[in-house]
Amino acid sequence: MKLKGIVFLCSMLFLASCGAKKTVVNKENPGVVIVEPEPVDLPSVNEKEITKKLVKKNPNLNTLTIDYIRKYAPIAVKEMHEYKIPASITLAQGILESGKGRSELALKSNNHFGIKCHTGWTGDSVYHDDDEKGECFRKYVYPETSYNDHSLFLTQRRRYAFLFGYKITDYKRWANGLKKAGYATDPKYPAKLIKIIKDYKLYEFDKISKRAYSKEILALNDGESFEKPTVIQKTEPKFYEVEKGDTLYSIGRKFGVSVPVLKKLNNLKDYTISIGQKLLLH
């Protein structure tokens, strides 16, 4: 009886110690760990009311698209407030790239934007036929991480920098700008995004106030703000001395470390670095 009691107690202590995070060990580099925090509760962005009116006016609208909007609109709005990417664009891309959330990549890997591994990706991955056979795509524990990675993908690459000069409500320029920057090879990509945004009135989500929405998020989660996925390198500390022409992105790409992690490791408030500065890589 005593032995059973000890086993039960140990089991309970183990369960109690499990936090609200999922840890994924990179199979190719076991020294790298990707920590994806469990998604926080998000308040409504009137997604049900907006889609209900749409369906009432046009019963022939695709039900899978309606369901997708109801499920992911709050995430798109949260990302918009943090990264200045129109929620309408993010949602339209998610709908298009993930086949309304029903593509194999979305269902098996929670990858809603077709983001490939690219140099420097340290997370888990899957192989899928796309432009070429057996291409490497990023895999996530949560779809919320996919949305966040989409935001980082656009904000951390120079070729997309000009997009952030557009108004957040100018979804047409954003749609055309994404094609111009090389996000997709399909010449009809902008037109497809714009049609989705118009048909489902996704532009309504671009109008949601940040201040009120942020307060609602905190209220729903007992004052706890949401955490972002982080990369932990389980090795001895390593430093790099900044050289002429270096940027956080180029350094991160060279050593396989994301820009947010570089900023966090070195307590950087912005993207400014100077020649001779020593940066902690892990």
C-alpha cells in the first residue's frame, strides 16, 4: 500500500509540474529546443456577427471559409495589432494557402501559410510536394504559432519592408505588394486575396481598436500577456562580434537563430547593432 501511495504521489507531482507549453526537440539538431506556449484565450472580434450577416445576405457562401473566419479572426487581429499587418490580409492568406484549413499541410503540421523551412529554421519540419517534389515545410504544435511565424516572416525580410509604408486599411496595395515582393508565383494571387477579402468583408477586422482589444485579452487571461514561441539552444554560450554590413537578420540566418531570440538574448530594444558589438547567440 505504501509503495502504491508513493507511485501515485510521484505521478501527481509530475502532472502538476507540466506547464502550459509544448516543447519540440529538433530531430536534426537535438541541442535545439523550440518552446511553443499554449495559446491564450482571445476575445471576440465580432466574427460571429459579421459572418452571420454575410450568410443571411448570401447563403451560398462557402461554409468552410465561414468556419475558418470564425475560428481564426481573433488571432489575425492580435497579430495585426502587434506587427501592423492587416488582419484581412492575414486571414485571406490563411484561407487561400491552407485551403480553408483543410490542406494536408494545415491539418498535419498546423502550417496555414505554406511557409517553407528556409535557411536558419530550427523547428520541426515535414516534407511536401509543392513547386518541387519533397520540399521542406515548417511544422508547428499550434496553428497560433503558424500565424505568429507568418508575421515574423513578413517583418524580418527586407523585401517586404515597403509594405509597412501602406495604411493598414489598404488591403489592395498589400495584396499587390505581396506578389511584387515575391510571396507567391501565381500572377492571380493579389486578385484572389482581394476577392476573398471583399466577398467575406474581412476588411471589417482591420478597423478593430488595439487598446480595447489588448485590455480584453488581459482580462480574459487574469492579467497575463501572451508569450511568443522561443528557441533554446542547449549548448555552451557562444558569441559573435558584429562586422560591417551585418544585420540581425543576416546574423540570425548565418547561425540559425531567429531575430526575436537574438533580441531577447541580448536585451535589444530594437534592431540596432554596431560594429564590434558582441552578440550572444545561445
